Amino acid sequence: MPADEKQYLLGIDVGNTVIKAVLFDLDGERVASYAIDGQSTTPEPGHVERDLEELWRNAREALQHCIVEAGIDPRQIVAAGCAGHGNGLYLLDHDDRPLVGIQSLDTRAAGVAGELAAAHGDALHAAALQEPWPSQTPVLLAWMRQHRPDVIERAGTLLMCKDYITFKLTGQKVSDISDMSGAGLLKMPECRYDDELLALYGLAGLRTLLPRLVDPTEIAGTVTADAAAQTGLAEGTPVVGGLFDVIASALGAGVVETGATSIIAGTWSVNQYLAEEPVVNRDVLMVAAFGPERFMIMDNSATSASQLEWYVREFVERGSHHDDPFGFCHLRLAEVAPRIDDPYFHPYLYGSPQGAEHRAGFNGVAGWHGEGHLIRALFEGVVFEHRRHIERLRDAGAQIDKATLSGGGSRSAVWGQMLADCLRLPIAVAAEDETGALGAALSAGVGAGVFPDYEAAAARMTRTRHVYQPDAVMSAHYDRRFRVSRDLATVLHGFWDAQHQDAQS
């Protein structure tokens, strides 16, 4: 490639539903992108699975279309990186063929998580800075060992979802420290595998399943001839270890300084701040590391934009076609003004860290309420869950005076303003919508030597599109409704638990 030819960085973002290939120039401008929806299956209640062969087919197609759309010589791509949803369980067999694909919305292991927490919760948190939870990777693996020992016999390698794409591109079975620490599989803060930690999960003897551990910016391998033929990438293109997608999205939104706060409104409600040292606090969900003195302190749940995706799929798109179903929801929202007696919605379609038995529901609906009121309640319920997480981070010592919003929900001006009002914080929104892919591209740029570090990469490649300022009147409105929503959830705990017990009987 001529020395004066323009260079590019490729980010691949593997979500619970969509896989995206996005090409950026070195100034962070998006050159081309392509996204494909995948199919999840629910073979049993609480089980959420995906076909890894379909995931690779979709990845190939996304890469092919992205490169064609860009109209470049693929040799101009300096490096590539993957970001992917954390946790869940992805296993290859001894011949490196797909064996299991469980997504991070899965709740089948709730009982195992409870058993592990009761037996070893203190020791597990001391080692991994997490307590067991249902879709956590080691908890799902422990469930598999208890309920499907035949699968464990056939298993050869455990990967995270993005690592499967890296493997198919390079032939290298690796995972990075951000994904593995986010999954509770590393001794913290050292960020290393540990046999005693595995034994606490009931996984003694299964360390052989764990792949080679790399830094997110480390070159994991290069694109093979076979992968090049299937994707349109150039053989030999470096591929870095990549990132847990919530960290990638924060980096792609420009959150690189110690103390900076990132809110991601995506499939999960992600609320995190960057610290030089891990916080040891049982009230926060996890601590994930992505480099020396780079720890993300997080409190998260599957309670964010996935709630709206469910509503659109089940009600807006049912029986008729909408060219813009999310736009339709915003039109209905615009028809109603907020009132103190609006309905409430608890965003627990996929459970809650407070209990896998938690369920979603509308409450306080009256005959004069219409669809716009229900959609507003859903939006508000999501914001209240973000607020609950932010308050837990503050209680753990975070000094939060502003935040940066990314994820699918950042495209909604309603959600952006609601968050600013409800949290009483200025909320900045990144100029680039595909922050996960951009964060993966940033890590690729650092790994390839284009940038010396994340700070330099973010300074050149990230920008802010808009800042929402809190409105004092609406802040007071949300303060009152947040308290009512929280109290109502307390009242409903008994009902949710009884419903869960009935389902188990």
C-alpha cells in the first residue's frame, strides 16, 4: 500500500441482536457501515440462545457489504477490533465447532446463582469483585455442569461472543481482560486466571476451557487467507483482542479520563465510571479492567432500551408494517404531556439484579390513558432504573457531576432529556451513534501503533453532538415519581416471588 494512501480502522460490534461492521477514518469519521439482525431463540422459559454459525454468516455479510460500500482497497484497513456483549456462555467443541450459544439475557441459572451466593458469595466477591448472577458466564457454566454434563464432556473452549468472530477471522482462540474480568472469571485486581476462583464456582478442572488471555489492544492474530476470501478483508490484517462492549461504547463516546461517567441505554442499562483502582463494594454489580490503572466500576441490568424493542416487536409491528416503528413511538409520546398521575412501568422483562423473579408491568392505568401514556411510562421506567444504578455508584464513592450517554437510546431526544432531568445532571451525547464499534476501532488503532494510547485516540476520533441540561421543574416531577415507583416495586416483591414460585412448581 502506498505510504500516502488513506488509512482506516475497522470496528465490529457484536450485540445480543445485531452485528455491525463499521469503518472509520483516522479522524473518527464513519466511512461505511452495515448491520444485520440476528435471531434469538427461547427453547424454554428463561432460556435465550443464538446460533453461532448464523452469527458468523451475518458477520461475513456485514464485513463484505461494509467494504464494498466504502469502495476502498481492503489493504488500507490498518487493523480491526471486535466489541461484544459480555457474559452469556459460548462454547466450542474439541474440534472448534459451535457447541453452545447462550446470550446475556438468559436467566436459567438463577437458582445456581443463588446457591453459589449463599455458599461462597463473600469469597467470590473478594476474588472477582462480583457476586454470582444468573447470566454471568461462570454461573451458566456451573449450571451446564450440573444439568448438561454431556455438554461439558464435549466442550473444548469457552469464548465470549466477540471472541468467536476474532477466532473465525484469525484462527486464534483468545479473550481479553475486559470481557473476562466483566464475566467474573479473573482474580482481581491482578486480572489473571485462578484455579481457586474457578473452584468457588464449582468449576474445578475446567481451566482448560479458558482461552489465551490478552490485552484489548494486543494483536491477537491476523486475518487468515480463508477468512479474507469469506469477508473481503485483506489477508494479514491485524486483529486486536477487543473489548467488552460497554467499555468499548464508553471509549467510543470519549470517556477516557479518570472519574468520567458513561451511561449506555442499550439492551442493558449500563452505568459506569472510570477509576485508577477497583472499588471493593458489594452494592455494585461488577468491576472490569481494560488496562493498567483502568477499571470500570459498573452497576448494570437488562432494563434499558430492550424494553422498548420488546414493545415495538410485540405491539407496534404486530399486524401492520411501520417504516419507522421507533419514530411511531415518539409520535405517540409527543401527543401527551407528563402528569403526576401518569401510569408506571417497571422495566423487568428480563428480571433484575434485585431478583431474577422480578417482572415488568404497567400500573396505575386509567380509562383516559392512551398508547402515548404507556410509552411514556416505559421510557420513564427505564430512566428510573438508570437513576437507581447511578445512586448505587454514588453510594460507593463515585463523584458524578456529568455523564456521557451512548447506546441505541442515545438517539432519542426524549430519553436524553429525561435522563438529564431525572439525574439532575448535564448529559452529553456522542456525535457518533456507533460508539461500540468506534471503541473497538480505537483499540485497534492503539494496538497497530496509530495512536500511543486511548487518550490520544479519543482526542482525535471522538466528539460531542449535544448536551442536555436538567430542567428544575421536571427534576422535581421525576423525584416524586421515582419515589412512588420504588415504593410500588417494594409492594410488588411478594407478588413477583409468588409468581416465580408457581412457575417453578
